[in-house]
Amino acid sequence: MLGTIIAFFSLAVAFGALWFAGEANKRAEFQHKKFYDSHIRGIADTVKVLVNTVKGISGELQRMDKEIGLLTDDDEKVELFKKISVLEDTVAKLQASVGGAGNSEADKRPARRRLL
């Protein structure tokens, strides 16, 4: 009989300890949620905005990089066309100085598009 009373008493103490731990956990979670809402949520929202901004900037940089690559290719083409035009003018001057060779319509250089 004494063993049953001690067992019942120890069971009541154990349940009391569990209840006390549960209440302490609720208070801790409430304090944690309050801290999170006041401090961390603002930082998390700011980080989300920054991540979206960085993604947008990254996409724009990739697009601009492609355009710059295309412009670089076009600039190289423009430079080559300039060099070709200078060489064609030089050849035309040499032909004119040699004796009028190249004055016929068949010998004239084809008209090029103006690139600049």
C-alpha cells in the first residue's frame, strides 16, 4: 500500500513537471516569436528584396554582356570595312596613276552600305 501511494505521488510529480516544462516552453516560444517578428522578419524581408534585385541585375548584366559581344563583333566588322575602303581607295588611286586602268564601269568597285 505504501508503494502504491509513493508511486501515485511520483506520477503526480512527473505530470506536474511535464506541465511546468510545457508552460515554460510556451513562454519561450512566445518570446522567440515576438523577437522574430520584431527583428528577424524585417531583415528576412529585406534580404528577399535584395535577392530579387540581384537576380534582376544579373539578368540585365547577362543581356548587356550579349549585346556588348554583338557590338564588339560589329565594331570589328566596321573596322574591317574601313580598312577595306582605304585599301580600295588606294588601289583606285594606283590604277588612276598607272594609266587610267579601272575607269570602265565593270572595273569600278561595288557600292558599299554606309556603316557609320
